[in-house]
Amino acid sequence: MGRLWMASLGGEVLYAEDLPGCCRRDAASAESSFECHACGASWQASLPLEPEECAFTERASDREQKGAA
């Protein structure tokens, strides 16, 4: 998986591979944000997505730590 980019004006989050072709070129050399030279779109690096924890799994691990059967 590639790096995630978020539209600076909000909302849209895309992998670098899914950016428009003109934006992909600028994304390859950008660190945390960039403005596409061709179309003018502004993008910033998105925080990495982490899956939410499952409440059932969390409870089971709590019991296991306490030694419950």
C-alpha cells in the first residue's frame, strides 16, 4: 500500500496510486504536503489509519490478563 493523501480542503483521502496522474508526479517527491503544478489541487499527508479495536476482543484480553477461564 502507498502513502495516504488528504485533500487540503477536506474530505477526500486517496492512496498515492489513486491520485490523478498530474498529482501523482508531485506526490512522489513531497514530504507532508504539496500543490499540484498542473491542476492546482492541494494535498497533505494523512495520518495513518488504524483499525478500531473490537469490544469483544478487548474484553476477552482483559479476562485473560486477570486469569479468568
